[in-house]
Amino acid sequence: DTGVSQDPRHKITKRGQNVTFRCDPISEHNRLYWYRQTLGQGPEFLTYFQNEAQLEKSRLLSDRFSAERPKGSFSTLEIQRTEQGDSAMYLCASSLAGGGLNEKLFFGSGTQLSVL
Amino acid sequence: AQKITQTQPGMFVQEKEAVTLDCTYDTSDQSYGLFWYKQPSSGEMIFLIYQGSYDEQNATEGRYSLNFQKARKSANLVISASQLGDSAMYFCAMRLFSGGYNKLIFGAGTRLAVHP
């Protein structure tokens, strides 16, 4: 069990560029979540997958954002035409479905995005 | 509205003393789960403790205990015998199942500093 890993840890990009982040969940976990965290705030939900199906998307997820989990394992989050307001920590988490209300999310260390 | 409120932006405590971090929640659901996570400077969110809305006893996990007062809608975290390594951000979170929600809603967090 190597935990949830995210790549890259840091990304600096210029406004208008596209960026893609990757998340590898804990291997037996079938649920995967993306959260965004800005400085001084708690994580905000963006989207989640059960296996390869994207089951919920937040209104925060504009049409410039897209997430995929093609084989129900790793996931990618792409941001097109980045804006300075996209600067944040992007956190990935995974869990095993069926835990009910006490289903615990295991988080990665996040990708820190800075848009110049 | 489903919401978590943490009113203490920062707290400090002397090493080996106990500290209470406040959390209040707002939901009309009867079934919900409450979580506390720790986020050290490395960025990873670490699960600490869970309390279900139907649990009659307060949850405990080692030095962590959750003071659950359902009528007041509060779920305060108590850390006993603070250690220097407890210095971190602490987030309270809530999970709901109503309306198809299956995600954690986080508060803004409390930064805890443990002094020697």
C-alpha cells in the first residue's frame, strides 16, 4: 500500500496554457475524488468517480476543467486556458465504496498550481 | 444549507496540555458523519477521527476525542497531551447522503501551534 500519489507536486504555468495533473489512488479503492484548496480555506469538492464513471461534478468545475478515469484506476484532471484564479492546491483522494457514512477518504499530498 | 463552521483561525497550546478545536455544522439531515483531518505543512490530509450522527458515545482515537453535542450541532476535537508534531491545520468535515451527495464538506480549518 503506497498511498495516494499525485504528480506533479508543483506546476507553474503561464495564463492561457493547458495543464494536466495525475492521481494514482490506493490500488483497491474504487472511488476517486478531486478537491481544490486555496490558501486559508478548506478543500472544496470538484468531482468524484466510482470506477470509471464520473458520478458527480461541482458547479465549481467550469467547462475548462475535465477529469477522466479511463480504466477505473488512475485519474487525470486537465485545466484548459488556465487563469490566475485557478492557482490552488489540487488534492486527490480515494476510498473504498461501501463504507457508509464512515467511509474514509485517503488523500494525496496534492499538486500546487501557480498560474502567472 | 449544508455547512461546516470553524470559528478559530488559529490556536496555540503549550506542549503536554490539552486543546479543544471547535466545529459546528448545519444540516437538516438525520444521517450524517463527522470527520476531523489534520494537514501538516507537507499538504497531505490525514484522517484523525470519525463520529456518526447515531453514535451514542463520543468517538476516541488515542489522544484524539470528539466532543459530540448533537442538539448544539457541534463536534469539537479534543487533543490531549499535545506534542510538537501536532502543529498543523485541522479541518472538520461532514458527509451527507441526502440528495445523492457522496462527498465531504470541509470547514475553513484551524491552525494549531504547539509551543515547547
